[in-house]
Amino acid sequence: MLTSNDKEILLYRILSGDSIFWFNNEKYILKSPSLEIRYEACLIYDTIINDEKFHDWFREDNAELIMMSLGIWNNETNKNLKMLEQKLDNLKVDLFTNFMIPSKTKNIKRDIKNTKNSIYKIHSTKQNFISNTLEGYANSIKNEYIICNTLYKNYKLVFDKKQNYRSFSLFNSLVQEIDKIMITTEQFKELARDNIWKNYWNSHKDNNLFQASIIELSDEQRALINISKMYDNVYEHPECPREAIINDDDALEGWMIVQRRKNEAAKKQNAFDSNNNNTMKKAGEVFVMAESDGDVESILDMNTMESRAKLNEKLKHIDRVGEINDGELPDVQRDIQQSIREANKRK
């Protein structure tokens, strides 16, 4: 959690477009790169790729295959990663749906943290390998060029061809300090929700708050604007969640996942209805043949959350009692009882 002073520091840093930090009791300023510097950095990247492409480099496109041959990656790793990402989505949905039950949310939050850590470890393994590919090397030189042309001390570039140009030790030390002050996504979100920023945003978001075109904005300014627009969309949604959920990143993502799944299910249902005759729309249940695990998941996604809950209830009941007639299923029994009650009312 950021303190009020932390939020002020971040706000004015983003508004100014500069990042200030101290190293060995000396003040440094990292400025946002101009379009020309970004362009030159991209040309340097492209030059390195073209000059080195026939030399003995690992390539990013083949990174996964090479990692497999070295025994640091396999097909199970990909399956595990996909499973963990799906698990994380489901945990976030659980957090959203159980948000007002503290006894449940505590355990869900713990599971979310552990799952994120597991995903991070897998991604880190791959990213560390990619950093040693030709593309990784070219990208490091590209970023080095940008820093060398945007880092100032006493209003002068720290790294130029006359001073400190080959001081790799100083460069690496300063890069470590820059990494320490990077703004995380969580911090951007926390600032975007706070009144210290919202007072600016709500007053000027339609009137060019930063007095610059979008292409002239810093990366941090664009990030804060995009996240603020995301929150605007949440507040404008007809099913906008309560404030406590909006203020919880994982719970809000759970709400977004629910909305996305609803939209995807509706699109699939519309596509299905358009390809089938109208009599099927009146059916209580429609059975569709699946030819693969992916087809199974796609078909299941056509069901609403309520329908999937009914399906799970049926499967659990069948597991418990064994063979059963359709009329003895719990949801069918409820429908029969409801029909009897409605008939009695009419009488």
C-alpha cells in the first residue's frame, strides 16, 4: 500500500515526465526519451539483428525448442503453465463471488499469491533464457542506448563520448537504481483510484491533461491514462461492482473475467443459434458432439454460470447414487415441483 506521500511523489513524477533518484549522494534525472531517440534505438536493434544473424546465436523463435533440448523446458511445462493460468483466473472469479465472506477470501487470496509465484517462476525461466538470444542481446543494447541518451546529472548527460562512456560499472549500478524505482502495475492502479489523481483526471481528461499529443507522452503517462480509462469503463458498466471490489485488483479482475466469459458465451450461443433451426432454441437441453478437449471446453463455455452450476450438481449426484433416471435428477425434480405449485395456484 502506498502512503499519501508516496502517491504524491508518483503523481508529480508522472506529470513532470522525469524520474529523479540519488546514487552515492548525487542526484540523477532520467528523462522520457524523445521520438528521435526511440527511432534511433530501434535502428540500432535492427542493425544488430542483421549484422549478427548468420553468427552462432540462439534465436528467440527457437528458444523453446532449444530449452527442451537442454532439459530446462518440456511439454509438461507448457501444460502446467496453461493450467496455472486457468487456475488463477478461476481463483480471481472465486474471490469476486465470495468477496463478502472473509473466511473464504483469506484462503483464496493465499492461493492466488502462491499461483502467481508459480507462474512467475516459469515465465522467469523462459525470460532469462531469451535474454541470452540474439534478440535479447539486441534489445539490451537498444535499452542501453536509450538510457545513455536520457540520463542526466547536473544538467548534462552522464554517458557521452567524452565522459563515462565506457564506465560499465557505473552504468550497471545506475541501471540497478533505475530498476528499483520502476512503477509497478499495482502502483499505477492504486494511484489511478486515488483522489489525488482523480481530481486531475476528472477535470481534464477530455481537454488534453498533459498538454501534449499522445505520441509525445511518456510511457508512464500513457500507462496511467489507459488504467484510468479502464476504471472509467468499470464505473460506466451496467453491472458495475461495489467500491470494495473495484479497490481490490484481483477481485476486480475476477469481475472482468466473469463479464468476458458472459460475452464469449453469448457470442458462441448466437453463432450456434444462427446455424441451427429455431426448434432447438425451445429445448431445455441440447447435446452437441465434441471431437476434442478444446471442443468440450468451447461447448461448456456456451452455458451460463447458472447452467454450469446445474451441470456440476447433476454430475455430483450421479457420482453419489450411481445409475439414475432423468426424472430423478435434482434440477428436474425442482422443475416438476415448481410446475405442480403453479398448477395448484391456477386452480
